[in-house]
Amino acid sequence: MILLSLFLTFLKIGAVSFGGGYGMISLIREEVLSHGWLAEDEFLNFIAVSESTPGPLAVNMATFIGSSQAGILGSAVATLGVILPSFLIILLIAAILQNLLKYAGVQAFLGGVRPCVVGLIFGTAITMALSSFLGLATVNSPLHADLWGIAIFLLLLLFGAVYKKVKKKSLSPIVIILISAGLGVVFYGI
Amino acid sequence: MKKQSKQPGGKIILSLFLTFLKIGAFTFGGGYAMIALLENELVAKKGWIDREEFLNVAAIAESTPGPMAINSATYVGYRLGGFFGALASTLAVSLPSFVIIYLISLFFDRFLSLTYVGYAFRGIQAGVIYLIFSAAVKMLKTVEKKPLSVLLFLLPALALTVLTLFAVDFSSVYYILICGAVGLMAQGVRAAAKKAKKEEQP
């Protein structure tokens, strides 16, 4: 029942992904890895494609993962699943509970969730870096350093910092993806 | 906000559909990039909602789960065209993503098996990790500098890293629910303390 599994997984992701964009990255990663849908490197490829195409990251990821597991029906149910919670919650707010967000309790709940989401994105970035750059998916994995990957990461860090200092704004995701693609061809190709 | 007509005509629904189709097709970078485009389209060009209402919509879209594009499409669609307006807008904003990504997914494996594309994507994988780090750093600046907020940032980050390394299953859903509950309890404690103080000083 891959279709049901895709639908329910993305329903869950849609229902708790606060903070937009990368807010849902930790949950999607956990789900796709634990279901064995994607390996870490495939997951990173999918994020890159989702970032380089228009539309919300969550919808793009759902369509992509759904299609990789079960073709067009898979992408349809995954996309539907990730959209449905938003749709219902917003309908509820727009139609009945227009003051939902003004309740002190709701604000207090969100006040706890906001820093947590940032923490989860940080934790996910760290575990992805350990797994991708050092081969450390868990403490028991054999150490396997990807020196070129680390070099690309550090170069981006440097370039991003210099760019920000000079231009006073951040590099756009697409530019970062293009630069890292070029560096990948140069480093891994030689 | 304009008054919502009792029976929204097909015209407004079609107009919503086309507008959100355009928004879905041209927003790169998600979330905040989209807000500017939405404002231009809905407030400046169409005059469907005024600026104040738009800020309200943005706040709602940001505080509810799910992608901001979907949330604002559903909200604006409902206000202007009722349930079917919401449905048309939400479908329209997702449709371009769906079609584009589905088409890419058909060719992606073959594309990736080209030697140099493979090298490029190995580089891109490092780039994506950088992207996620910088997104986290950017969001970190919005976290309030209060002890509780800092704790609710640090503990999940640390716990997620350590538990993943030791292969312990603990879903992000739990972190979110626990932190939300802590936020609620902290507010309860603050309210109780305030009340106690009031009673002390008659």
C-alpha cells in the first residue's frame, strides 16, 4: 500500500510543518530515510531540484518523492496529502475562527514551536553534514571523508560571507546551486 | 476587505484560478519571495484586498502549518470566492509545481547517469547542506533572546543530532508538540504569577 503510505506520510508532514520552506526538512528527511524511499544523496538531489524550480518546497518535494515511489498516482497522493492540512486549517480560520491566532494559548503554543523549528533545521543540517561529508550516518558507520564535499561547503561559506559583506544581501539559492554544480564538475571530474 | 458576495460568480473563480496559477508558476525560493509577488498581484494590481488585510493574511499564513503559498491562496480564495474560490486558488497555486516536477522526475535518473551531471550533483549536495545551514542561521535571528526561547532552540537541535547519531527513532512531530506544550505551560506559570502578585497588593 505504497499510495496510502505516501498519502499519510505527507499528510503528517503538511500538518506539522511550521515555519515554511525548510521548516519541514527534518520530518521529510526522517520519513523518507526510515521508509527507505531515498538515500541521503538522493534526498539532497531532490532538494536541489525543488529549490531550482518554482513553487513551494514542500509541494515540490512531495511531487518528486511521490513520483519516484509510485509514478503519477504517487505524486498526486503525496501532493494532495501535503496540501490538505493547510487547506482545512485555513478554511477553518477564514470561515469560523477568525480570531484563532489572537488567543493567548495559541500564541503561547506558537511561541514554543518557533524556536524549536529553527533548532530542528539546525540539527538536520548537522546530521546531514556528518552523514554526507564524513559518512557518519550513525556513530557505528565507518568514517569515510568526502574531502571535495567539505571543500565545496567551505568555499561556499567563504564566498557567501564575502558576498554579504560587499553586496549587503545573501546569495540566491539558485546561484548557490549553480556554483556548487560547477565546483562539483571541477573537483570530482579531475 | 471587500465584502464577500453571497454567491460568488464563475468569473471571480476563474480570475482567482488564473492569478494563483501565475503565482505558482513564477515564485522561486518559496515563502518570503512569494509574499512580495503576492502583494503586488493581490493588493497593487487586482485590488482584491487592502494592504492591512494582506498583512493579516501573511501573518496567518506564517503561523499555520504548511507552505505559505498554499495558506495564502486558500485564505484569499475563500474571502473572495467562498469554498470554491479557496479550492480553485489552492489547486492553481500547486498545479505548476506539480506538472514541472513530475516532468523532471521522469527524466531525472537518466539525466543523473550522465557522468558530468553526476559530478555536478555531488557538488550540489554540498551546496544544499550549505543552503539549509544558512536558512537556519537566518531564522535564528528571528528567535527571541529570552532564556526559554534559546533553550527551546538549543535542546531540540542537540537532541536531534545526538539521537540521530545513535539511531534512536524520535519523530520531529514530538519535538514540535513538546515545545508547543512547554510554551503553553510557561504562559500558564506567568499568568499565575501575575495573578498572585495582584492579590498580594490589594
